Amino acid sequence: MTRRLVAGLACVIGLATATSVAAQERFALIVSGASGGAPYAERYDAWRGALVASLRGDLRFQDEHLFVLAETPGPGVGRASREGVRTAIDTLAERLSENATLLVVLIGHGTFDGTDAKFNLVGPDLDASEWRGLLDRLSGRLVFVNTSSASFPFMAQLAGQERIIITATDSPEQRYETRFPAFFVDAFKVERSDFDKDGRVSIWEAFTGASMEVKRWYEQQGRLSTERPVLDDSGDGVGKEAGAPGIDGTTARRVFLDRSEEAVRTTDPALAELLDRRLDLERAIDELKVRRDQLTDAAYAAELERLLLELARVSREIRSGS
């Protein structure tokens, strides 16, 4: 495809690409694991509660799309055990479509035995490779956040296409209790993390905001930081810290857990479907650009042309139906 054609198509889609990725179907699995004692239990319960409240309130998640597991089960809360995790994922596997986005957040203790990392559950734990086996069954986009110590090996195990992986540490040797979850659970509040002032908080902004607070906390305590949160959305399993150079973050900057005001206001089902399709195409174009070096020139040009032409068509239909 010629550069002139690409430029022409970019002009056609113009304002359409100013919007951002948002999923029609949004689900969350929040797991606070085995605490090991009352002080930790209180802390994990508070963090889990704050995150669930933010998902319900700020991000308008439907209750039936929230799966919550904890050390002590209760109304609307299952047990954070191997069986509890598997049951939740079994249900999600039946409900998630290719257009869905699933947020998974682990809050608790993590360990590393020199070979693989584990997240501590009630009873037998699940290691990173076992989590991969469970999550590989699911359709759609995955945003996976392990806020525990020694969490970095989860990144290499889970990274892949259509996935954003965040870990609280950049090494399995970082085994001290992490501060990252304390700040991440509130990071989706606009007043805290809306750095570009568009009225919404992207996954990248939430990650960056929480990372900044972690750094600030250690500085205020006069302590050497024992955790460095990292994010991967390129699929290479390496990740990067907020503010570091590299392609990671390209997709996360355009992925949101809330619905855009435009989609919320739409009452026409056909128009809503077109809006969702446009957002999917914009996401696909961003991800294709991230994978540019992995493709031949011909393959990249052909796929980019296909996506841009489809985006132009959908954008015309949206304008004619608005």
C-alpha cells in the first residue's frame, strides 16, 4: 500500500481515531488471598473493598459481572481457594465473548521458589503457569494485575496478544510486602490519575499514578524502594516501569474500564454496535503498529489497509446515523 493511500485514509477517518478503546462487556475477578494474620487480613479486606467500590461506582460495573474472592467468604464473596478461582474462571469462560474485557487483580502475599512464582490462596496455591493454563481458556482482552511480592514471573508466563500484564515487582527477588496495591485500588478515580484531563482514567494512567505514589511513599519514609511496578502490553513478557522508554504502554494508554459518555448516551442499538466496532478497529490498529517489527512490509501494509478501510466505512455509517 502506498504512503499516499495511507495518508488519505488517515484523513478520511480523522476525528474517528480520536476516541479510545472501551469494551461493551466488562468483567472483573478480584482475589484477596490468604493473609497470614489479622493485620494483613484487615489491610487486604480494605483494599479489596475499595477496589470493588470503585468498580461499582466510578466505573459502573454491573454486579453480575463482578467476581470477588476472599479469605473469608460472605454475601457475594466466594472463597479465595484453588477451587474458588477455578469455579470463577469456569463461569467467565462461558460468558466472555471476543469483545469482552476482563480485569483480574490479585491482592495478597506472593512467593518465589527459584523456579516459579505463586500467589498465596486459602489451601494449596496456584503458581504462575497454572494461572496461565486457566486464563488461556478465556476470550477477549485480559488486564491482569498481580500486586503481590515476587510477582514478576507472572509477566513472562501471561504476556501475549490482547493482554495487559502488570506486576508490582520487576524481579522475583523482590519479596518484601508491597505498597503498590494500596495505591492501585484508588487509581481509577479521575481526580487521582486523569493526567491528560480527558475525564477518564486509562489502564496506563492508573498504573502510572499508582507507581508514582509507590515511589513517593518510599521517599517520604527515607527508605530504599524494594518494589518497582512494571507493565507489559507488547506481549514480549519484559515490561517497563512508568516513564521508561519502550513500546509498552501503547495499548494501555487507550484501554479504559469505564464506558465512554458517547456509548452511555446512545439509545440506538445499531449505532451502539457501530461505536463498539469502531473502537475495536482503533484498538486493532494500535496493536498492529506495536507488532510492526514482527511482520514483513507486505503483511503489515495489507493488514493496515484492511483495518483502515474498514474503520473508514464504519465511521461513515456512524456519521450518517448520528
